[in-house]
Amino acid sequence: MKAIRTFFLRGVMPAVSVVRLQEQITTLIGRMNRPLDFYRALADLLDTYGDHAYRAGESVTGVSIFPSYHVPPLVWRQMEVALAQAAKRFPRQALDVIPLLWADEHREMRQIAAWMLGHIPISEAGAVVEILQQLVISNVDLTLLRMLLDKGTLTLRREGEETLLRLIENWHNHEQPIYHRAGLFLCEVLVSDPAWENLPAIFRLLQPLTEKPEPAWLNDLVVVFQKLAERSPSEVSYFLRQVLSRGENPMTGRLARKVASFLPEQMGERLKKAARQTSRASD
């Protein structure tokens, strides 16, 4: 036990007993029917294996800064596997503990919350959507939001396509701006997932946003089209030229010019030409 609780020294990894760790995780999962006990036990376990010598100044540039336990990869992987299985076996209990974990300030707690949410069985799709909507509005940090929508929608992406598409459509029509952004982030997640094949549905969802783009989320829309261009540049070019031919919104032309830089040269030049024509027509 003493060896297990030895903290990281700089550059030195402590001994970790996998058998002991698995026993601790099993005990932890046994507390899932008592959400507060589970949360406290998880915090204790993360703290036990955390790197208490880690210095905040070592954070990677560009990564959102949150308190972190800095547990070793071996421990983290064991926990990921076990808690994913627990979410599948005990979905109702998992749904009760996820909001508690997400409310914690530590990065690992929020990652575990999203990871467990993404492994809830599709039979609980309605509850997963409800939790997603609660968590999206509870924290506006964009790094966390992207992580939540990536990890937390895994089962929905594989088995609940229509549910996910309806969710995005509802978010795009929501009165609160954070949901508009979350909808675009989720579109980005879907397009970035090689297993997601329904690109026509994404174009359908993007059409009203492309016809009347808002400056507040124009860059987010550009990122989605950039990801789409990586998978199907010809469809992106055709789609944007069609939208440009039907409308006179100068923001659509601006969007098209930004996206053109991600297309093959000939396609990009053709799209820029269409944007210029739209711009002259609106003057």
C-alpha cells in the first residue's frame, strides 16, 4: 500500500499494482447507486494516484487550463475501461452520477463524466440527450464543450443517428447562443468521425446557417466546412455555390471565400469567383 501511494517524483514513475487498482475500481463501481459516495470515492482514488509534484507551469501551450490530478496513463486507461463498462451495465446509476462529476472543477472528473455518458446504452437515448442539454448550458468553456460533445455522443453516433440529428436541429433553432455554437461543434464532431457517413444530413442542417450566417459563429461554421472539405471537397464547392446563387447575403460570400482556401486550387478559385459575383450583385 505504501508503494501504491508513493507520489510521482520528477521523471520517476511510482510502482502501481494493477491488481490493487482493479480492486479499488471494483469497490468504486459498487458505490454507483449512491452518487455522492461514488463521487467522493472517485476523487479520493484520483488523488491517491495523482502527481502531486506536477507544476502548473508545465501545462501544454494552447490547452485549456483546469486543475488536474495528473494520474499516470496506466491508471487512467484502467479507469476508462472499467467505467465505460459500468455505464453500459448500470446506465441509470451512471446518469445520476454524471452531473456530479461534471460539476467538479478537475479536468479528469469532467472527462470521466463525458466518457461515461458516451457509453450509456441507446435505450437511454432520451436521458442522454437531456443530460447533454443540461451540461452544455452549465459550462461555456469551449474546450470542455468540444470534449463533451466528442466523448459524450459516442453511442448516439453509432446507434442513434436520427436522435442526434434532431438534437442538432433543435440547438440551431434555440434562442440561447451557446446552443447554436454547440450544434456547430457537434456537426464538426460528426464530420471528423470516419464512421459517420451521412454527410448529406450535415449539409441539410448547415443550409439555413449558411444562407444567413451570424458573425458570432462564422468561424465555427468555417471549421465545419473545413472538415467537410477534407472528406468531400466537390460537395462543399457545389453546396456553397448553390447557396450563393440563391442569396445576396454578404456574410455568405465572406464564408465562401474563407472556405475556398481549404479546397483544391481550381475548385477554390471557382468558389471565390461565385462569391465575388454575389458581392457585386448585392452592391
